[in-house]
Amino acid sequence: MSMTSALQPGAGEIRATDYLAATPGHVLWGRLPCATDRAVLEIEPGTDVTIDTISHEGLLEDQGRDPVAFFAAQGIDRDFVLQDAIALAASDYPRTASDGPHVITGPIAVRGAMPGDLLKMTVLETTPRVPYGVISNRHGRGALPGEMPERQDAVSVFAELQHTLDGGQVGTLPLVPGGERSVRFPLAPFLGIMGVAAAGDVRPHSVPPGAFGGNIDIKLLTVGSSLYLPVQVPGALAYVGDPHFAQGDGEVALTAMEASLRVTVRFELLSQADAEAEFGRLTGPMAETPEFLVPTGLDESLDVAVQNCVRAALGLLEARFGMDRALAYAYLSAATDFDISQVVDIVKGVHAKVRVADFAGVPAGRARRRVAEGGRDV
């Protein structure tokens, strides 16, 4: 491990003026915010916020709810265990057996946000807080319930960060338990959970994603990418969590390389009119990377999730580029990948990758609307 210690609360570089630590008073554990929750931070649109996130691995009851002991069993010194994780596990947080595992930081109120608007969350920085992660599988979960894991208790696999000769980092796993030879895989840190509060007075379970975002597990949401979410309640009440160092599309074992991150996120608002001009009428999350527009589809049935994603992609192409629906359908079949985000969160996720470069020179979104309002052919 290359770090001299864990990136503890308040320590190290904090990029933004606004900083939100993951103290017990700033997090929810196992549930997501709803309309009746109070913000722990209030910001103006366009503000950058640096946020500490905590992985749930090592905190859960079937892991002993003692991260110091859990990671000590892997040879990790206490200096490499996060103080905020220790404090949360030792607290009297009112977590129940029916709650989800995830720790989320927030919620953050964005002044002026109202239902009908879109909240844009752009990831500006992701910094590992520890030099290791955990990949877990539990009985009855994952893509092969009843088949994996092969024993009845939870299986938590420890993974380390290692430096490469070119100055980068990779994740590593042994080929066999206790073995010296290992497999190496690239890192791509991202937040599995990015969301806004759900309408109503019931906090949603942290596992299934929804129109509010939440546990969408889209691995494309690395630095430089954005997530657009339909605002459900005044102020939006945004939050982040479920930090990953790496994940394969599908996340088949139940979790990926779960590990705590310090992130900086920019929060911006699009009015309902501008949102519809850019993306059509979004009913769920939509992502954007420098290369792709990424509409999503969600449902407990993977087949229906794919259908929902195709419909979202058609609506996007119609609204943003004025593309005929039949031609858009043909384009998606010829040129767009539909990838499985995850299959392990009850509500399954699919995302499409529409290449922005394919539409070079085509007026888009608000630009199309301005041309139309000027009376010229679009």
C-alpha cells in the first residue's frame, strides 16, 4: 500500500470552499432522503462541494460492525481505517435489519430547485481515502443466487491498490486464497449512488434505484461526467454515496471494489424548459460524459429495463437533435451500445451510450430551440 495513512475527515487537500464531512450527523445509513428530511448544507446553484464518502464494507453486522477489527484481520493498521467509519459503526444510529447497507452523505439543498427542474451533478475529483477495497457476495444475492457464494455466510474479498511503473494505480486480487500470484485490473473511481430526495415522507431503501437516482451504479460517472436528475422536491436535497474504486458493468457478485472516496461535485440547475429542450421529458436519471449521452432504463425485469432505456434514448434523440423517431430507432440499432449497469440491486439498470461525435454539426437542445424561435428551419 502506497499511502502513509488514510485520508481522515478534514485532513489533506480539500478542493472546494464548501466541505461536507461524513460525520454521523451528516449521513443516512441504509435509507435515502425524502421530502421531509432537513438539509445538512445549503448552496447556490453552480457551487462546488467537496464531500467525504464512506464505504459500508467493514461496517455491516455480518462483518462484525467493527471496521478496526475487520480490517485488522486483513493486516490493515488502525491508521489506515477511517475515523468517520469507526464513529458511525460505534454510534447508536437507528439502523434496522430491513435497511440497506449503503452510507450516503447529505442531503444538500440547492436554492431555487423545484420539481420540473433538472439537477446536474458533475464529478470534478475522486480521491481514494484508503489504499484498499472490498468485494462482497452474500447468500441469495448477486447474479447467481443459490449458486454463489458456495458457502452459507457472506464472502468479503479484500483487494489492494498497487502502483504501476508509469505512476498509475491498479487493483489486485490473488488468484487463489493466500496465493502470491495476482490478477491486476484498472481503477476508475466513481460514485455508485448519486441522487435527489424522493417525494413523500418515506425514506426509500438504499438498494433499488429509481426516478430520483440513488443506487444506479453507472461506472461511466467518473471525473468529468455528469448526472442529470429530475428534481422531486423543493431544494432537490441531493446526496452521494456507495463509493467504488472499480466496477464491471453488471456488478454480478453483488458489490464491486467498494472503497471510500473524497469527491468534489458541482451542482447546477436546468429549468424545466431548458431541460426538455436538451433531453426531452426525463422521467429518470440521464448521464453525460465527454464522449457519450447516456439515457437509462430501470425495472425489476431486465427486459423491461432495456425497453425503458430504448424509449429514453428515442426521446433524447427526438428532443435534442430533432431526429425522426423511426430513423432514431434505426440509428440506435446500428450505432449505440446498450450496456447493463447492474443486475443486483432488485431494480435492474441499463444504460445506452449515444456518441456525441456522431451528431457533429447538428444543432442541439437549446440551440435548436433558439433557431426555431428565430423562424429558421431546424
